[in-house]
Amino acid sequence: MSTVAAGQSGKPAKKKITREELLGTERRWRRFGEPTPAGGSLNEDGTPDYGIFGPGSVVWEVLLHPATVVFLNAAQAAVQTKAYKPINAGLRDRDPLTRKARQGTLDMMDVFDRLSRNMGMHAPMWLGDSKTAKLMAKHLHNIHKKVAGDVIDTGRPELGGYAASEPRDAMWAALTEMHPMLRTYEAFAFRDGRLPHRLSPEQRDQFIAETAAYLRLVGADEEEIPTNMEELGTLYEKYADLFEPSPTINIMPDTGQDWVKLSMDTVLKNFHVSQLRALIPYLLQSTLIELPAMGALPAKTRRSMGLSPRKDKAAVRAAKLFLPIAWLMQQGPYERYILRRMWGPDGVRLIESARRLHEQTLAERAMGRLAGDVTGASITA
């Protein structure tokens, strides 16, 4: 990456970002060989290996929609940084971005790179075959072993510590990906010739039941894995303390600094005009759509983010007013823009392959139902 020479003041040179550096290559997202898409290998019995979800699943129906592809980052980031405290604590204490902020070297490309890897590195687990899903899960588990600390919140020491690779926090890391995925789809996905709408209660329960395979992959305790929406609600109640808003959650235990403010100040200090290349897609995936994304989330989740009653109502209103823009943003040109920058080349291939499989499976099911109806009508006649 090129830099701008330091001035006479002796300040560190600021990094310039080229378009090629912004787009990156497979290496930004890939951590082992090229991922094998679901259905690209065979099980021992000779049947296709579709990974943990597979075509025809409710999870794939939700995940593969352009609205989810475009808006999931914002919804997930909002929940994980503003609602579930142990994840916030891990980012505050152990994330490479925070370390760079402490060193004074954090810049906009670092922030963009972190956000862009978020979805693309999950795609192999959601859309790859079983071996691919296990390899990526193992890689992330090894990284998360280092994300542990004795203090979740300096203002509430009774909450204890956190450990990203242990069952509780690994489970919630997965659930705070999947539940926002469902709510984002229901709030913003134009489908069936209708405005965005909720799935049926049976479909919502099926989505959570299918999510169980992902929770097992990341190491959640079997007895805690929810299998329907009611059980998920019970789980939220059990861990309500870890979702309560707190004015001290961003305070770093060792320095007393606010890690979010420190990060923003450092990025601003190191900003160069060429970094607009990274700032614009970052804003489009975060700040600019954060309010409507929060409005799509459950009311309890919004309260856990510390939203005032006034801002809570504004978020719900924003989600509805945002619909015309949401429709435009899930159309082909914009979706392709986001796919390349946020999901990466491997993620694009996995999504394209999964969409073909999913559409084929749904078409076969429809033909099967039609044939059954015709047969039934013939018997009746």
C-alpha cells in the first residue's frame, strides 16, 4: 500500500488506497484452499454433500435473497457491537483494530477490511460443503481462543469475563448473526410480488431449527440450542443480563479510554483523501443504514442497544420509510457492488452456486406437488 510522505511536522505518513487494494483478491477472505460449494462433493453414501443447510432450507431462502446479502452486515454489526456485551468486550480488548487504535496507526482501510471480511469469511460455513464449513469453523475457533478476558463491563464486574471460543459466547456469536439475518429478510426483502413481510410462524420455527446445525458447528452446548422461536425467546431471557444497555461497556479496563471514540479519533487523524474509496462502501454498509437496520430488529434488542424511547420510535419509522431505497439497493447493480467488496470472489461463487441449487430444488418440489395434485385429481375423478 502506498503512502503520502511525512510533512515537516514529522507526523507519520498517511496511507493512500488504490482501487486494486480496496477490492483485494481471494486472499483477503480465504484461509485455506478454494472452498468447495455445497453439492460440490459427495458423502460416503454417494449423495451430494450440501453442508450444514443446503438447498430447499428456509435458511438458504433467507440468506440468498439480495436484501440479506446487502443489509445483513449492518444488522449484525449493530447487534454484536451494541447489544451483546461479551462480543463488544472482545472487540474492545482483543481486536486487531483496537490494538492499532492504541498504537495510533488505525486508518480507514483497516476498518473497511475488517468489515468486508465479516460476511465473506462466513460464506464457506453457510454455503460450502461439510469439509469446507468445518475448516472455516476450526480456523475461526483457533482465532477466537485469543479473544478472552476477565472483565465484560467495568461498571458491572459481577458479569464476570468472556471467552469467544467457549460455548456460551460462541453460541451467541452465531445467534446474533442468524436472528438479525431473519429479521433483515422479513423487513426488507421484496418477494412473491409483495412488500416485505414476515414468514409464517411455521417457517420462522423452521429457520431456528435449521440454525441448530450452525450452532453445533461453532461449539454451542447441545442443551442450550433453541429449536424454535419460543425457545430462542427463553434463551434471551436467560442471558438478559448480557444484553442490558450500559454506559461503561466501551471503557477499556486497563486505560479507562472509550475504545469506540479512540478508534474514530485515530482514523480521522490518519485520514487521506484516497481513503474515501474505503469510507464510502463502509458507510453504505454501516452508518448510513444503521437506523433502519435497527428498526428491523426486535423491540427488546433495540432496548438492549440503549436506544431512548424517542430514538426507538425513529428507528421503527426509519425502517418503513427506508423501503423504497431498500428496494433499489437490492437490485442487481448495487448487489453486485456489495458482493464484490463485502463477500469477496469466493463468496460470490458460493452464493451463485447456492442460488442455482436452491432454485432447482424449489422447482422440483413444485413439480412434485403439481404431479401429486394431478394424480389425486385423477383418482378422485
